[in-house]
Amino acid sequence: MELTKLLRNSNFTYSLSLTLVCCLSLLFMVACSGENNTSVISKVEPETEEVVANEGARVETRSTEALGAYLTDAEGRSLYIFEGDTAMQSNCYDDCAAAWPPFLSEGTAEAGVGVEAAMLGAIKRKDGSTQVTYNGMPLYYFIKDAEAGQTNGQEKEGFGAEWYLLTPKGEKVHAE
């Protein structure tokens, strides 16, 4: 009898209807925001895209007449060292890491042709991710290198120190 009285009350019916609509709307939004939704991903500009290596990041080499041989990832994107780092220690976080994304791996990094496997290593970053190192130095991308073969970060100064490409021998690249 009390339930019938409650259902006849217009305030209660309105509140119940509103709650049902909200719950169904929320359920619909959750269902539509699954991992297969690529509409947001397609709008990400390359300059703001976070670069993350998957399992077993691979380090390769590339060579130019002006720079000689230097390290890249498997797709040919240049890898840099930061003179503000120390051996096995990254000092590039926050704004620095936004401009110079760390070269990360979820597994053991692999050495490509011309890369010395014994020089490859890894460190744990403050956020728990694993950053690939070479000759003890953490490796980074430069956000303004939009495609393979670009070396826009070479000999740049930023975040308190200079940035350099690295040779397969583990030395800084200097333009000739």
C-alpha cells in the first residue's frame, strides 16, 4: 500500500525517472568509450604524441655524411643523450620529458646491426617505467623529430644542458 502511494507521488516518480535516465546515459557513455574508439586518437597531433617503445625496444644505427653513424630506434627515429643526466640516472622529467620523451621498453632492448649489445641497459624512472640506456646513458627522442632520419635535437641546449646523438661506440656525435 505504501509503495502505491509513493508511485502516485509526482516528485518521487520524477526523481526515479531522472535517476534511471542518468544511469542509462552513464552506461551508454561507458560502453561507447571502449579501447576500439579511435576518434580521439586520430586527432592527436604528432608533436604532442607520447612516444613509447613496446616490448623489446630495438636500437639500430643510421649514418649520414655530416654526422656519421648514430643510434636510432627500429623505425629510424633518432635517439639522444642529455648531458644533464649522470650514468644510469635520468634527470629529465615533467616539461623536459614532454619535449624529450624517454625511449622506453617493456622488455629487454635488442641490439640491431652495428649496435653493441653489451652497451645496452635499462633504468627505472620515477614513474616505474623502464628507460633504455646505452653506455650507461638514458636515451631520449626529440619531439620535433617528426619522422625517421630527422636530427633536429642534435647539439641543442635545453633544460640546463646540451643534447646529442650517440655513436654506436657510445660517444657523443659532433658535426664535422
